[in-house]
Amino acid sequence: MKKKILVFFAVALSLGCVAQKKKGVTKPSENNPIIKDTYIGDPAAMVYKDSVYLYGGHDEAPNDFNFYKMNEWLVYSSADMVTWKKHPVPLKASDFKWAKGDAWAAQVIERDGKFYWYVCVEHGTIPGKAIGVAVSDSPLGPFKDALGKALITNDMTTQTSISWDDIDPAVYIDKGQAYLYWGNTVCKYVKLKENMTEVDGDIKVVDLPNFTEAPWIHKHKDWYYLSYAYQFPEKLAYAMSKSIEGPWEYKGILNELAGNSNTNHQSIIEFKGQSYFIYHNGAIQPHGGSFRRSVCIDKLYYNNDGTLKRIVMTTEGIQK
């Protein structure tokens, strides 16, 4: 009797599969993570012309190594947010002769036909992390050190005594004025001169609840949004303002803990009429985790009052 029941279910399952195939039912692609053969963290995306350029740090840590090993940044491009093309390595930490290494979080922005890449590295002579800037005539590089020295060093910021508070640079140009945001435990910003390689004025502080790191600025309609890593292990939260200089009003959690990664680093863009939320987690197994991360993309939506709907992290990601 049991054998007949098992045979019945096997036949029914087979017929169901055949019926689904005849109806054209297909399983959605598992598009997250978007790059499955390389570990990448701290994604930063830029829309330029008809493509999206995705930059990130190459996580090179061996499987049994429990800290970051990052020597270079990578770049990918896509015209549809689904198919991503890998390009030659555009920049390495060693390209900054004044730095020791550590290709940590970075962001590229275009101005007047040139591309400026703000990076975090370990300074060679001034203790602590520092922010440098590289420049190129193409979003794909190659990039070169634009200054021959750091733009921001740890001795310029005294809000906290830690040596890693000058990390995670994020740049936004508002009505012709460029702003650099960055920080760990304290969120800071400063204006940049039109040449994009000099600070213009004093460094200021943004008071945000449970700010850890990873600030990102974007604008939608009349609102400015400042999203950031919140607490540790990191969730992502955000604040809103009518001005890029604030005051900022905290609005709450945007993204929950990102799988098995202690950090959570985002970029937000709009491309062809749709907003996207780009982040990392530790999804590539068996060795993915906090120091071997992977990039994912899901759609971002707004409520009628301008607030952000909480991100739903998916395995399917962006479908064609």
C-alpha cells in the first residue's frame, strides 16, 4: 500500500512539472549576489550616461583568515542592472605612494568630464586611516593619485581618539557645490573646492543616533537622504533633510542585518526611472562572511511623504 502511494505522488509530481513547463512557468533567476566568482565589499555605484558603474573593494582574505585583506578596488558595469561586465583593475592601494595599503570603502563621482575616486587607505607616516583622491578621464580608469598626498588625515579630526574614524568617504555635488561625508563613530562633512581635490572651510559634524560608519547621500524630489551603518553588527538607518547641510531628521531603520556579515555598506541610485539599493552581505558560500563579502541589489521604494520603505533583501534580486 505504501509503495502504491509513493508511486502515485511521484507520478503526480512529474505530471505537475510537465504541466508547468507547458504553461511556460519558469523559476526566477537567483541574481543575488550579482557577482558570484569574486568577493567584493563596500559597493558604491555611479550612473553615467546609459550605464551603471559599480566599484568595490576586493576581499582577498584566505578562507581561514579572519580580518580584511584588501589591496585593490574593482569595477563592473551594466546597462540593465542584471548583466555585469568585469573590467581590468582600475586602482590599487599601492598607487598612493604615501599609503601603507588597505583598499577600504571608496566612491567615484563625475565632474566636468573627469572622474574622481575618493578612497580610504592606511597612511604611511601619519598614524591612522586617511582619505585620498584619484582621478581619471574614464569611469573605467586607469586612475592615478590626484594629489600625491592625503586629502584627509587622522590628525585633522579630533572628535574621537580612534585611528579609524576617517573612513568611508561619500561625495555629493549639490547645485555646483561638492560635499565630502565620511566617518566612523562620528559623521563628518566638509565642502570641497571646485577642483575636487581641496577642502573648502571647516570640518563639521552631523549628530546621528547610533552612527557607526558608511554615510551615503542621495536626493529624491525635494528631499536629501543620509543613510548610514547603525550600531554593530550593522543595520542601515537613514535621516532626511530639505538641505544637504541639515538639519537632519532621523527616520529609522532602512535595512536589517545583512546575513552573516558584521558590516553593512550601501549605495543608492536611480537608473532608468527605478531606484535601487546596493549592499553587501556574506552570501557566497561555503567561505563567505564578514571578510569575504558579496554584492547584492534590490529595489528601493518611497512612501507618499518621502520616507523610505524598508528594504526587502531577496535572493532573486533584479530580474530582466
